[in-house]
Amino acid sequence: MSGFDKVVESYEEALAGLEDNMTVIAGGFGLCGIPENLIAQIRRQGTRGLTIVSNNCGTDEYGLGVLLVDKQIRKMVASYVGENALFEAQMMSGELEVELTPQGTLAEKMRAGGAGIPAFYTATGYGTPVGEGKEVREFNGRHYILEESIQGDFSIAKAWKADRYGNLVFRKTARNFNPMAVTAGRIAVVEVEEIVEVGALDPDEIHLPGIYVNRLIQGTFAKNIEQRTVRKA
């Protein structure tokens, strides 16, 4: 295989270089499409003082929520607290610094960071606590606030399939924040369900090109569900 091969053989190798007090951008939405094995590796490594940027922080038992148990997260940048009582408790007690960010703004912060755009204007949050202290400009009679983009020391994400060069295919709603998260990390680590040889993927089915991916690993996934809802018999 050429030097373009992104595949690593262990989760230790996948997260080599991740240190205390770094910023990690994580894909996923709730427990859908989360890089659960990479999160588990962060817990095993015991990395602390982390700033985590993700839509939310999983649940008490799964996803990013497991990093709250031993207080490995110093700051959480997220759009909502969600189903995580521990997240709420640590936020209310002041143990965890939290920056709540509107969901669309958070997605654009990641996308802009990956595109090399330092900041952008959005109407979302103007006139609310979200906009306090931020630059305001008027365009076509409407007020907008300036939001800075986000880049992380690492990004962790989950895709469905990839070739060895890191070209990624996501599956249905599990795509969510994952593509933006990948692009916004200086070292982007992606775990997938299946790795195929280069040339096996139709170029038209690739959702994110491998140029954004630094490390790729194949894993197995539990795919837990936050709230299982079924019809009555």
C-alpha cells in the first residue's frame, strides 16, 4: 500500500498524541453515529482537562457521557444537555464549564473551521444571551452576530464504510455532525464498520474525501438507542 493508506491497527495508535487539555471535536447526534470505540479509548487513556465540542454529551451510560464519570471533560461546547443527568448535575454545580451553542451555529462553526473560514455572521442568537458580547452588523435590515469558527487538536468521527485512503461513506441519519467534525480536526480520526480496497467505492457515493482523514480504523459497534419507542401490539 502507498503512503496514502490511512489505516491503523489499534485504538492506541489511532489516538496517539492526544494529551491533557486538548480540544476534541466529536461527531454524532445523541447516540446516533457516535465514534463509541474512540470515546472508550479516551476513557482508557485517562486523558483529562479536555474541551469537547459535540452536539451533546451522550447519556449517563453511553457515548461522551462516559468521560464525565471520572471528570475527564473540563469544558463542553454543545447545543443541548439532552438525556444526560450527569452532564446537567456537573453543569449546575460548576464542575463542568458549558458553552451552549445553537445547533445550526455549532454545525457551521465546525464546517467553517474545516474550510479555513475564521468567522461568519448569523442571525441566530441575536438579542439573546447567545449574542452577548459579540459583534453585530446589519444586512438588508436584519441584525446578525459574528460567530467564530471552531478547530480542534483532534476530531473523532464514525462512518459506515471507507477505502484505505480514507474516502468516507456515511449511512442515513448517522451522517449528522460527522462530516463537519472530521474536517475541523487538525488530526482527524475516523472509525468505520467496513474498510474496502481503493477503487471499490464509486466516486459518486463518497460523502467526504480522504484528504480530510489522517487515521482510519475498523471497529465493531453496539449502536445503543437512547429511547426505544415501538408501537403497541
